[in-house]
Amino acid sequence: MGDVADKLAYFQAITGLEDADLCTEILSAHNWDLELAISSITAPDGGRPSSSDASAAPTTAARPNREPLDDGLVLAPNGSNQPPGLAWKLVTLPFSIITGSLGLISGAIGLGMWAAGGVLSYSLGMVGLAGASRAGTTPLVTVSPSVSEAMDFVASFERDYGRVRPHFVTEGFMDALQRSRHEYKLLFVYLHSPEHPDTPAFCEGTLCNEMLAAFLNENFVSWGGSVKASEGFKMSNSLKASRYPFCAVVMAATNQRIALLQPVEGPKSPEELLTILQRVLEESAPVLVSARVEAEERRTNIRLREEQDAAYQAALEADQARERQRKEEQERLERETAEAERKRKEEEEARERAAREAAQREAELAKIREEKALALGPEPEKGPDVTQVLVRFPSGDRKGRRFHCTATIQSLYDYVDSLGCLEVNGYTLVSNFPRTVYGQDKLSSSLKEAGLHPQASLFVEIN
């Protein structure tokens, strides 16, 4: 098996890969070393390349953060590129690589040697690492390997074939699949084999056809990947890509599985590919519409529950506010009642105290009047030494009494006080003709000395 054809045939027989171009690329990546190339595909430990190989392809050797699962069945393509019938709607494939297929990662590492220099420099430039490496600074943005590969593919495709193209998303396959699920669209997958002779014509004449690109952009979520990159290489094995150019239409299913709706292998004209895509879209429309309706019903139910919860919460808060207001009103009334009761008791106590004080003052005044009346002694009989005194009060009342002429002016004040006719304490005894005031300076004078004998008429003047 010394010649190239024998090595290629032997490699295809051992690995089961049908694409001769892909096998040639893998063998070339391993310098046509059959043992190394086969171990990179079949070895349980993934056939790790040597340190020199790993350093030659740092970009494609990176393992994506989110890897599609591939441990289930995938619909095999048929020769006529027709869907396999009604069963395609129900077939799902788990997207996790089985233990034996772990070697595919190493295969991707080997393939990465083909474009290590160009892809590395361009991808570093896309994420801002090239300048950072030269300047010795840290990049401002860090992206996952799968996103980096998607960005590299989109940039390379646009550079080679222009801007009129499908809008490939710059994210990993699983993220693109979830995007299509959330947008209720199918996922259009394109696996790019840059070394295949039919690739340039297919990209320029078919994928970049304005009508086809517009149709894809409107009705599909598009994802593309290079088979020389890690995720693109794994997807080529997961989807059993045996002929390039390779496209496929998939949709998200349950339990992190996908349904392969239509593989499209080999070169196709824009009209042929558009016809296939239209047919798949029409056949999948009921499923997408049903999913959209179910999602809308779920959103409606969630919104209704949220509205009901909000209404209940609002009613509860209103009830709580009313209850708080009722309690506050009740507490206010209780405080007012307690305050009124306190004031009533204070007023009642004040009245009682005032009454007691008034009674006490009255009792004291009565006692004083009694003491003063006793001090005056009995009223003397008429005689030459007896003075007749008449006292007129502000109220118009008149009171009279006889006193010994030797009695003092103070005796007249004691007499007036003993009568209890005045509500005030401050007063003065005054005579009119002539006006004479008998104040404090004359209290000790006798009636005779004061000129009030044998009779006197005095009136009370309030101070």
C-alpha cells in the first residue's frame, strides 16, 4: 500500500467515511501517515496530536462550550434528495458524540493544520486578540470557541463571496437551534468544505443568489460552519455528510434532540435548492404553526395567571389597606374617647377641687365673720357714749349698728366683714361730707377721735 490510491482506499475502508475529498484532506493533514490518521478517528482517547500539531492549530483545536449531542440516529440522505416521507417529521436525533466518536475532535485538530496560519491570524483579529498579543494587553471581549468559529466562518465567507448571502448567525450550532425554536423557524445548515472543487461555484451561484438568500433570510435561521473547524467537522459526522456541498434543514425537537427534515447533498442550482426549501417549509408549516399557537396559548395563560395574580394581589392590598384604615380609625376614635374621658375627669376633678376650695374659703370666711362678730361683742344700748353708725354697700343695702365711742375704726371694718355682704376683700370705708377716707392709717383711731361720734354715715368703696 505504498501509493496514494491504496492508502485512500484503505483509510475509507477502516473509517467508513465515504467522501474521498474529506478523506484526502484528513490524510494530507497527517502527512499520509495511515496509522496516525486512523488513530485520530478511531482511537478512544481521541488520538491527541503531538505538541507540534497542537501548537500549529490552536484555533480549531479549541473545544466549543456547547457541543451538539450525537448519540442517536440521523436520517440518512437518499439519492433523489427527497424527504423520506411522513416519518421525517417524527424522527429525532440526540446530539451527543458517542464514546467512539470522541476521536473526531482530534480529527478536527488535525484538519486545523491546513489553515492554522490564516485562520488563526484572522480569528485573532476578529476578537481583538492579535493587537492585544502584540501590545501585551488583555482582550476586551472573550467569546466561546464555537462563537469564534462561527464568526470566522461568516467573515471568511463574506470576504470570499460578498455580502449578498444568507445571514449566517455568529453563534454555536446549539444556540442557533434554540434561536430557530424561539423564532418558530426551521434551521438551515450549510457545511462548508473549502477544498472541495464544487464549493466555489455552489457558494457564488447558489447560496449567494439574491432570490435564494432573500428567501432563506425571511423564512429560516441560517447557520454555517467549516468542516475544517471543530464544530463544523462534528456536525458533518453527526448529519452523515457524505457528499459536498452539503446543506440540511433541521428543527428543534424535545429533550435536546433535533429532527433532520431534509439533507441536500451535492451541487444544486438556486432553483433546485429553492424548490426543495419551499417544499420542506410547506410540509413543516403545520408543525411550526402548531408550535407557535401552543406557545401563544402558554403565553396567554401565563399572562392571564399574572393578571389574575396581580388582581388578587391588588385586591389583597386594597383589603389590607382598608383593614389598616379601619384599625387606624378605630385607634383614633379610641384615642379621642380616651382623651375626652381624661379631659372630662380633669374638668370634674377641677370642679370638685374648685368646689372644695370654695367651700373651704367660705368656711374660712364664715369662721372669720363669726370670730369678728364675737370680737365685736354685744351691741350697746343707746346712750351718750354710744355712736350710731350706718353703712351703705355698693348693692344699695344699708346696715347699721351702735358702737362705743371708744371703739376703733378697725371695729367698723370687722363689722362690715362679719356681715358677709361683700364678694371682695379689698374695700375702703368713706364718708361724703366732707369726704374722708378711713384707710389703713386710721384703723387704730377711735370713732370719737375720727369725728364719727355721736353718729356717722359711711359707704363702702371697692378698691
